[in-house]
Amino acid sequence: MRKLILASAGLILTPFTSHAQDTTTPLLPPPPQIVVTGHGEVKVSPDRATIQIAVQTRAATASEAAAQNATKQQAVLAALRSLGLSNDQLSTINYQVYPEQRYEQGKDPVITGYNVTNTVVADIRRLDQVGKVIDAALSHGANLISSLQFYSSNTDAARRTAIANAIAAARADAEAAARAAGGTLGGLLEINVMAFSPPVPMMARETAFTGNAQTPINPGDETVSINVLTRWRFQGGR
């Protein structure tokens, strides 16, 4: 929302007094001002990705399900390391063991087996590896890709460009407001960068294994957004 603030210019006159020692300076109103907001956006291309890769196993006992899970997850991690991913790019973020139960009316629940889920996150630093990582994980025992996010590793330059765009937009609106009020735009009095919205990672969920063909990946662009509040001096007017 944009708003125009015009403060009337005038003098506050104090009555004459014969007391020479009373030299109080009269207070003047603030100069007329125009206050507007500006919005700036810049598109950025992601260069990184994170993938949550899970191995889910089921067996009659918790220990058996855990053993099967460990074997498969080790094979998955070995496959990812063979693609060049280092240990600092692979980390466990979740491990769950829970019983599966059968319910019948009027009877106590019966445990029918145990489910174990081990989830690791892979930090991909080359986007051309994303499809390869997914395919390698699924072909070596992973059976759930719970999250795929693309992001930009450096948005500083884009953020500064968005700030410049936001200020330029604010100036254009302030000039239009000044002309409409019969005056001109004076100097800039204040800039407040109110909000920075980093690009929201693009996400894909529940990716399924599709065979031998490499999984196609197209991350698309992201948007860096900035809002600013500016205050300008208003000159002239009718």
C-alpha cells in the first residue's frame, strides 16, 4: 500500500514581548514529506539440491527388520559415495522402529510385524548429479524419496539487485505522487529495507523408481524478493 503524506509548510509566530531575555526560538513543523513503499524481485537459478532418501524394511521382529535395513542402507550409501559424494554430504536425519498391529473389535491389538525406516539426506552440489543420485539410491535398496529441494547457494548479489529495483520503484511512485500534488520530489530522507524473502526451495515428493532410464530433473528458477520503505522531501505544491 502506498501513501502520500503532505505536511503544510508554515511558520509558528510567537507574540512580541518586552522581556529581552526571552529569546525562545519558535518550533517549525517538519518539512512536507512523501512516504512510499517499493518492491523488487530478481530471478535466480538454483545450483544445489538436497534429497531425503529412505530405506524402509519390514520383518517379523524388530531386530530382523533393523538388520535388513542396515544392509540395504549401507549399499545405498556405498552407491552414493561411488558417484563422488563425500561423507559431509551424507547425513542421517531420521531413524524409526515401530510395530505394525492388527485390530479386531473386542480384542487386544496383535503385533503382525515391525517396520524400520532409515532416512539420510544427500546434499548435492552439482545439479547434473540429482537424477543419478536418485536412480543409484533406488536401484540399491532405497524405496522412498521423501523430499527433493533445489536451492541457490549464493543469493547475495541477487538480493542487492532486488534492493536497487525496489528503491527505483519507490522513487518512481514518489515522483508520480509529487507531480499529482503539484510539486516536485526532493531529496531522499530515509530508506528502510523492511523484508527479504529468500527463494523458496522447489520441492518434489514421493519420487518412484522408473527403471533404467535416468530420472529427468528440471529445477526451474526461483525468486528473491525485497520490500523497502522510503521517505522523500516534497517541494512546492499548490
